Amino acid sequence: MTPQEHLAELNKPETLQELYALVQPHLREGEKALVYPLPFAIAIGHLAPEPHYLASLYDEVYDKLVLLTPPRALPRINKPLFDILSNRFAMVETQNVTLLTARDLDLGMTSVGPFDFCLEHTNRFYRAFTLHCAAGKRQVHLGLDPGARERGESWLKNEAGIDPGTPFVVMHVREPNYSNDSGSASFGRTRVVDPESFRPAVDWLLEAGYAVFRIGRPGSPPFRHVSSRVLDLANEDRGSDFLDVYLSAACAFSLNCMSGPEALARAFGRPSVNTNLLHNIYAHHLPEDLFLFKKFHIRDSTEPLSYEEQLELKMPSRMVLGPLPDSRWYEAEQIRAEACTPEDILGAVREMHDRLSGARQANPANERFLELSRSYENSISRDEQARSLGMDIYSYAHGMGELSSAWANLNPWFLG
């Protein structure tokens, strides 16, 4: 359906009547409401962060925020998270594709009688959230209701055998079975990580007194450990969608890679060690987050591309071109990704532990990273096409989280 056809379909009286009929039961006289379409609710990487972004941007502007989603009954929707969201947002379910994808029209906030309808393209919405954070404005995170928190704490004590007060880390690794989405298979493969590279970090966390819960899809490669304080919930019957949510919301920090569950921890305001990242202009982090990147090689080069060289190739912008990353460019340029080493991940985990314990050190590597990132933003802000697509800012230019100092020291090639 072309944009013109989509707009014509949206403007049909029967379509607008259906929208009103869906939303009207949630409206109260005198309230100002915003309806936000969330078509990709089946993906935790959208169902978790986008409501967090929406509340951060508009909680003080509107009396009620309404999420327009596909039906909760769809198999892949995380139903416990859906229910937690229903405590904070009005949830409206529909199968009307015209309404669910209306944001693609990129028409901004549109008044539809008694409420506003968000027709802002995803890029512009993410852009707005980036600028919101860059201005130091308040972020509104998701929260567990008392019943969910009590249920989770009971599970920790009675089923996991974890003593109350024991800090724990949630670990998620994007394994090969995550890269089977047909349109972005090559991009999915680029994000794949070997769980074994996390083992030294897990061993260190155990020595430091943490428990570690590995979450993920059933059938993920096993992560076995002799310690009873390491639970591979992706491969246990007691793993569940609820535990994915509870543990991500209550952990000391999350240890993850570039995949949906990292956004789940961030939506609940929990810090993360984000490993094996690919550059992305809208890579959102919390202030306490630490991040480290995959190495990239071009063609037959044995030396990894420095950050400056990656920016010259406009790799952060290519990561969000179209509905999917520009995988054809990556293939044409023969870009190869190399995962972080076990030493890289261990160093960043120890650094996070020190930071959370109050031993925060100066991070000159991050200052150089910010300098280069700001230079890149300056270049894309002058690009007319980037501006027209809402891709003219760069989140890493605004101090969202910090480059891991430990990783930068182990990888001096990155900053040159």
C-alpha cells in the first residue's frame, strides 16, 4: 500500500469510526488523551521501550496515554509485560493494519475529535526521545506492581533458592536461532554472540556474590554451570515470560548484547553492560550503562576499523536505513563483524560492579568517544536527506551512558 493509499484508507469514515469506537471507552470527560500505535508489540524490543519513551515525552502533556496494539492473545506477545503496561496505560487491541501502521505516514500529532493520534514516524519518535534525554529531562520508567514484585520475590526464595538480598544479574545473549527473520537475516547474523564468551564474567560475578540468570528463547544453546546460583532459564521448564520481565526489572544490572531484552532492562530503569554493539544513531542508554562494540573489518583487512573510520563510512546511519539496516551495503563492502572477547566482557562487568559500588573513575576514553560522536552528528545534521528522514542526530553525541573504559584500554585501536 502506497502512502497515498494508506492515508486515503485512514481517512475513510468507517476507519475513523472504528478508531473512535476502540478508544472511546477509555476516555473521560475533560481528559486530554494521546493514542500511540504500537504495531510491533510482538517484539519485546518495542513493547518494552516505546511505552517508556512515550511516557517520558508526554506524561506531563496528556492526562491519558493509550497504546494501540495487536491482540494480547497473539502467541509471541509477552503477556505479563502487557498486563504490567495496562496498570499505567490504556491498552486498546485491534487487528486493523491501517490503524496500527498509521505512524508510517509521518504526519505528526493529529487531532481526532476528543484525542490526539500519534502519526509520527518511528525515526522521529526516537529522535524526539534522544533530544529529551540530551536536555536532561525526566525519564519515566516502567514499574512492577506490588503483586508482580511479590510473586517474583517468592520465586527467588522458594524456587530458585536465592537468599533475600542477594544481588543478581540478568544475562541475555543473541544466539544463531535469533537470526532467522527473513528480511534481516544478514543483520541478525551480525548480532550473533557465543554465550561461552560470557563465562569468565559469570565466574567473576559468582565470586563477587551475585547470582546470574540467563534468559532467552527456549532451545537456545545451553549455558551450563556447576554453581546453583547460575540458572539457565532459557532451557528450564521454570523459565517463563513473567520471569524475563521480573528479573529484568529487579536485577542489579543486565549483561546483554544488541537484542530486545536489553531494552526491557532499560525500560525498567536498570543499568546494563551492553556488549557486542553495532553502531546505531538511535542507540539509547541509561546514564549508568556501559557499552562496548564489536570489531569491524572491511574486505580482506586484518586490522579492525577505528571508530573514526567507521564514522567516515557512515556506519551508524546505515544501521537504520529503510525498515531494516542497509544489509546490501554491508555485503557489497564485505564488512565483517568480530565479537567481543571474554576478556572484554569480564573487564566491563568488573567496571560496572565498581561503579555501582561507588568507585567511579574518570573516563578519558569516553571524552574522546564523545568528541568523535559530536563531530559525526555535526556532519549528518547538515545532510538534507538525513534531516528529512529524522536521522540527523546521533545519540552517542549526547552522553547517553559511557564507553567502557576497561574495553577501551583493551582495544586501543578503536579510538586511535
